[in-house]
Amino acid sequence: MICPCAVTLPLVAVLFWATSAQPQLRLGSLAEAQVGNLPGDSPRDLRSLYYQLNLNCAAKGFEAILRTEAFGSSAQGRSYAALTQRALHFRRERLEVAAGHFYAILGNGLLLHAFELPGVIAEDRTWRRRYQLARDLDGLQLRYRWSRAGLLLLRGVPSSSALPPKVAGRRHRALGAGEFTLRPWDFLETGIGVLEAGEETGAFTHARLRLRDLGEFYAEYAQRDARPSRWLSLDQDLGRGLYLSASLTAGPWGLSLEYKDYRDLLIADINNPPPLIREHESYLLNRLTHVLLPDDETGAQLEMSRAFAGGRSLVANYTRAFRRQDDAPLTEVFLQAESPLGERLRAQVFADLNRSRILKDERYLTFGSAWEWQASAAHALTGDLQFQEVDRRFGGLEFPFQNLYLSLGVAHSATWSAAVVAQRSTDALETGAPAEGASYWVGGNLSYQAREGHRLDLFGGKRRAGLACTAGTCYEVLGFEGVELRLVNPLF
């Protein structure tokens, strides 16, 4: 394994020498150790360790960033050690420059979105390596801001978030992009931008209207293979994307409305259009989140909320999407209520009805209830119960099944918490499901939060495989049976 000191110390020494001011240093690490394997796989006691070290050094407008990632496994051919991020940023009044690895977004991501999901450590099924889930650019970014205008220019090579470090093809085809924004009035902002990635070209424009004490409206239109003669074309076969949103508030009421129309808009490892699918906090709903199909998907999402006195609230969401190719729709209705019940108890209940015929034919009916009881000034008891009934069809065949999720926990202020999680499913297509009967997953979680941000998380038991979605991005979580320890250490 490469020693991170061999990479970080030379850069720190250069910054000390180049600046007379005392640099500000931040050093932190994340370690994740496992003893166990995929349920049913051997060896049962597979041992692995993932380690991430982050160094930030800032002085006189400069900031140097380094990240090393290493993974070791008792199975041959899976270990790696790599310098996965190295960057130098400079900020001075209106100018910002980033050299090396950086993140960027044009508009709302219809053409370009380079991002990271902090703290999300993914494991790919092919190489069985764990790594930080991120999609960055390696190159140069320049941003300059005037009082009512801004200019962004960048050039870089994107990485694939689906591949771990040290895998051939993780970075390919350099891209260049630019964006110019103009704010003629305080309430209006507009912008235009272009993208070039090999033979791939694109252009987009956007506008944002802010209404004081009411909300804002946003519109963005992007087109692939953009040319002046085609910009206003009504050709339905053009690669394009339209995103509209409105967010309004009036006293205790809140309203958000979004619309999408995507056609041939998928640019692999480069763009990430808004999905317009509600990302649920509840476990059973989150793992069944619809994954956006940017090549052919149209739809809308409406959400209303109402806050009441005493900390009570109501949320209602309606989502509809469909593909033109086969006119297959997805419809979801979600209702949630939250309220205190007395001085110590707080409860939340929800119901969700989802019918999807996009690339499948399934109907979900989900109910859930979560509560928190403040047993004392320092202790709280929590509970979370979710039930889901699924009707899955393949042609004329029906495969109904049920999912049950239960979590019981106890917490002590902001210091430690413990929980037991149990799941049951009668899904015959579940990974590792028996030929008859139900599948079960039982596990325990223990977390300890120390001072200065140090955190320890311990899991033991059996974890269910499936989909997880965070900040609009979905990724696969592999099943696991064994013991897992995660340690987050902000060293200084």
C-alpha cells in the first residue's frame, strides 16, 4: 500500500516555503473494515479494509487538496492504492481558478454535472473494490464574476462513477465547456453555455426569476449536436432536454412544481439531468426509486406542504412520468403527516401508491410509521415500521410479494445510538432467496460520536442488497453478512 505521507508531505513543504503566512491545515481520514462476504458466498470470513486520507492546505488565497484511497482484501487481485484527487485552487476577489481535480455543473446538469456523494463508499459487483462514489473532472477551471455577470470556462477529463480506481477506462475523452450568466436586474438571472466532448457537442440556455416573499421560477433548455439553424427546430427526434420548475410559498403553505421532457439526452459519465422522482427517506421506498431514463422520459412532479402550529406538518406529492417509445407510464401518490403526541412523543405516518410500467410492470402499496419518545432529557427511544405489498407481472404471470421493515433504537443525546433492524421479504427474485418461504435480514447498528467530529459506526449481521439513492443519484448496494466497522477521524 502506498504511504499517503509520500504524496502529501512534498506539497505541504512547497506551500510552507512559498507563503509567508501560516498555512491552515486540515487532515482527515475515513476507514472502513469488513469481515464477511456477500450472503451465501465463500469464504464467509473475507477480510477487507478501505482507507481514505484527505489533506487540505490553505494560505493567501491558495488551497491545495489531496486525497488518497487504498483498498486491501484477503482475496487476490482486488487491492489497490491510488492518489485519486490532487488539486490547487486559487481565489482572489472575483477570480477563481481550479487546476487538477474539480467538480462543476452547468445550469441544473442537463449537459454537465461533475459531483461527489460525501461519505458514500460504493462497491462494484465486478471488481469487488470499495471506493468513494464521485464523478470529477481532471483539468482546469476558470471562473470570473462581475457585479452582474459571470463567466465559467473549463477543460478536463471526466471519471466514471461506476468504476473503481486503477481500472482501465475510468477516464476517457476530454471535454470543454463554457457558460456566461447575466443578471440585468436583482430578480432575473439568465445564461447560455456550450459543451464539447470529442464528437459530442451541446448548448443550453437558462433563466431564473425570483419573486420576493413568493418564490422563484426556473427554466432550462439544452440541445445535443446544437447548431444555430436547429436551435428553434420543432423536430421531435432532436436530442434535447427541457426542465421547468416553480417553488412558491405563502404563509404556512409550500408548493413546488417541476416538469421534464428529455429525448436522447444521455451523455455517459458527463451529464445528470434532474430526475423529478421523489427521493424518499423511508427505506422501502428509497430502494424502489425509479432510475431516470434521459434518452426518453417526460413527466411532472407536484408537491404541496402545510405547516401547522405546534410542530405539525402535512406533505402530499404526485409524480407522473412516461416514455414516448411505448407510452408506458409511472404514477406515484405520496402522503405524509407528522405531529407531536404530547410533550415527549413525536410520530410520523405515510402512505404511498406507486404503479410503474416503465421497463417493468409493478404496483407498490407502502405504509409506514416512525416515532420518537423522549424518555429523559438525555435519552430517546425510536421506532420505524414499514410494510409494502408488491404486485409484479411478467406478461400474463403474476408474482406478488410483501416486504416488512422494522427498526428499534435508543439514543443518548448526540453521543451514541444503537438500533436493531429486521427485514422480511417473500420476493422469490430477491438475491439469495430460498425456493419457498421468506427471506430474512437482521442486523445491529452502534454509533458513537466523540468530540471534534470523530465518529465510529459498527454494524453486525445481514444487510439486504438493493438500490440506494442520495442527492438525486442512485447506486447499487451489495448484500453483506458479517461485521463492518467505519471510523471517521478529522485529525486536525
